Amino acid sequence: MPIEFTAQHSSECIFSEWKLSSGREKVVAAIAYLYLQQEKNAQRVIDDLDTVTVQPKGKIVANIEKKLTAAKIEDVARLLDPDPEVRKTAQNKIDSDTWARDGLLFQHISWIAVRVQMPGAHMTPPHVRQSDKGFDGFIIDIDPANNTLRRLVLCEDKASHKPRNLITQSVWAEIRDIVGGGRDDQIIAGITNLVRAIPEIDEEEFINEIFWGDEREFRVSVATGEDIRKNGLFSHLMEGFEEAAGGEHSSRVGAVLAFPEVRSGLQSLADDVIQKVKEIAHV
């Protein structure tokens, strides 16, 4: 299994800790295929099936390497500038680029986690661009017996060395806005294409179920460092989830993936994905 899941008690949500450990190589391969826009091959990696050779076209490999390289050469060079303001601006740009890269990279890990935990679900792929805003993903779980909506899950995936601040100041506010109806148009826009790719589902009926039923759930996943662990656990990160989202306990899901140090951990993963992409593309 590419990702190991360990449940932790939380009164706020269904909570688990993720570990890559022995499945790290498989995670790297699946992420590489996702960046190459080969979702079916990523799924084959997860399912322990042989992949199908699809030669990348154009400059996609170079583009991927650029996305996964957070500190740009020109910004690193500016760190040596004698002007302290230039150095400060360069460091801020490096920090911003790094967290944008790390956030997108973690979305890919989260996608893999969903495919392992909910193999029959339909879901949006990770964002293509680091600058994409809005929800990090939607999961549509369909009951195959009668083709009815079992649940719609709205996902937030974050990578941070200060995750508690990010969650309380940003994630909970976004979820409150969703619950209050402030994002209904964005939700419809985000899931319409996904629903249209499921031929057995009636789009209009599905949309009505989302807004007038009780099937909507929230999933908040965080990549962070081991220094955030308290008494061996990470469940404290989800304090306030119930107040923000409401609903039944089972409608709120939280998860954490911890690295010894989150920035270096994701940097190492990014480096390995770059090498895997080149290996796949025979570059």
C-alpha cells in the first residue's frame, strides 16, 4: 500500500495520520504520472498493475521540472545582492514559491490517499497550476446499486510549518462561507465537468441533491512537521472543525502527513518526482 493510515481519536472529526514509509517509491511514481497528466497510469501504480507507455509531448517534462523547482536561479542569485531590500524580496519570493510548490505537491499525495481509501469514487485531479485558487478537490461517491449520490466531499489540502494558524485563519473561514452558501456558484462550477464525466448520473438531479440533501462532507488534510505533534498525536490541529462545518461527526474528515521537517521533506519528494518523470520520459 503506498500510504499507511493510522486512526487517531478526535471529537471533531474522523481523523487519521498518513505515512509514506515503505510505500514512498510507489507514491513518487504515482505523483510523477499525475504531473505528466497520465491519471490512468497513476491509478495502475496504485493498483500494482503494469503501466502503459505514453510518451510525453512538447515541453511537458521541462515544465514539470520548473514547477517542482521552488527556488528559482534568479532569486537565489539575488540573495547575494549587497542591497538588503533586494535580498529580502528575493527570500520572500523563494518562500512563496516553495510553499506554492509544496501545496500543489501535497494535493497529489492527497489524491493518492483518496484513491486508496475510496477506490470507487470519482474525483477531480490535482490542480495543474500552482496559482489555481478555490477548493483543492471534490470527491463524488456514488452508490453503484442504484446510481444515487452517497456523498459529495469538498477537500482542502494544505502544507505548512504552522498548520494551526493556517487552519484557524483560513480553512475554517472558507468552510463557514461554504456552509453559509457563499460559495454555491463555485461549487457548481467546480463539479459540473466531473459530473458530466459520469454518464450514469443525471446532472440536474445530482446538483439538486448537493444543495438540498445532507450528503455534503468536508475533508481537511495537512502536511506538516513532527514538531507539531502533541503527546504523540496531531488531532489538536482539527479543533474547531465541528463549529465551522456542523453536521454529523462522520461528515468531517481530517488527516495529517508529518515529515521530520516539512519543507525539507517535501523538497526531497519533489526532487525524487523530477527524477522519476525524467525516467518515465527517457530524458
